[in-house]
Amino acid sequence: MPRSLALARGYPADMDGVTTTQRRQITRALGGIAVYALAFGMTFGAVSVASGLTLAQSLVLSVVMFTGASQFAFVGVIGAGGLPVAAISAALLLGARNAFYGVPVSAALRPQGRSRLWTAHFVIDETTAMLGAQQDTPAKRLAFWATGIVLFVAWVAGTAAGAIAGEVIDPDALGLDAAAPAVFLALLWPHLRTLRASALAGASVLVAVALIPIAAPGVPVLAAALLAVAAGLLPGRDRTHPEVPSDVDGLP
């Protein structure tokens, strides 16, 4: 690929700046990420078909949406009998955090034109964390694209395998019905580092629990999320701004 075209697309055209040590570190990290993405992809596929989606629909979600937490939110609301609008809203609210990662990613990759859409599709927790862990631009680009491609392949393959297995086994019997709540707790826990965050999490839980008996499935989650958004708009001394994750602690 010509250098100018590669740079326009955000790919690492010049790998001379990536040291052998950096390559090895990125490769080692990719091995663990691939296993993790494959396992969680299988879980999503099984939960998705158990929630009423077909194999094809589950695959489309993984290919087009490609953000695990949002996908679990979507199928969780659908599986509980919620309206599609509630499922989509919950997924969008969770996926909105990826927008904040665009600043450091854009600064390192500098995609141009239509390539911005392709690049944006891979801006998730893991790719941003891998990019942010590197010290120079060539390594950042390599880490981002290598992680994105490996994650995408493993996630989609895992979804297919899990969906196929979910059609012949009972996900509830294996405890996979608890996968979505477990994922949400894993995402939430690292952020409960301040009194403000802990209080907000507790208030959101109370709101959701209070609405469960009287509201349609999915609405309690949306109400709790809107409470968090409203609180985030208020000034606070301990509020931190979303930046590149310090480690890989979330889903794709």
C-alpha cells in the first residue's frame, strides 16, 4: 500500500519506528485479548439466542454494533420483554462513552475523509487502552489496528460459536443468564473510586429498583442512566474527565 494512502487511512505505513520490544509487548497482549474476546463473544451469542434473537441477528449485532456492553444491554432488555426503543436507548447510552475516546485516537491516527468512519468503528475500550499504553506514534498505530482486527475477528467468531451452541443447550442451566449483570458490574467497579461516584451509583440503583414493579422492562435502566447523566452535568470537585483507560477493564 502506498505510504500516502496508508497514512490517509490511519494505518501504520512506516513500521521502522516500532521496536522489537514494542512488537513483542503488543503481540503478548493480543494473545490474552483474543482469548478474552472469544470467550465473551461466545457468552453473548448464547445469551442473544436465549433472548429470542436468531443466529443471523446476533452476528449482525456483533459486526455492526461491535461494542460488547451495549450488545448485552440490548439483548438483556429484549430478553426481559422490553420494547425495542428501550433496548436501543440502553445500548446507545452505554456506547456513548466510546465517543470520548475519539480525541486521543484521532490525535495518533489522524484519519482522513471516509476513513474516519472505518476508524471510529474500532474505537472501543481495548483498542484505546492499547493505543494509550504506547509511547510513540508508530507503536500507537500498530497497537490500535492490530488490537481492533484481532478483537473483531475473535468477537464475531465467538458470537457465532455461542449462538450455535445456545440453540442446542440451555444458557440458564450454565448460568449465562447472569452474564449481562456481571459484565455491568465489572465495568462499574473500577469507577467507584470517589464518594461522589459511589453515592451516584447507589442512587441509580434505588431509582431502578423502585421503577421495576411499575415500569416496562428497560425503563428502569434508562431512568438510572439519565440520573447519572444529569449528575455528570453538575459541577463537582472530584469529577474526572473521561480519558484513555489505564487498563483493559471493559468489553469491546
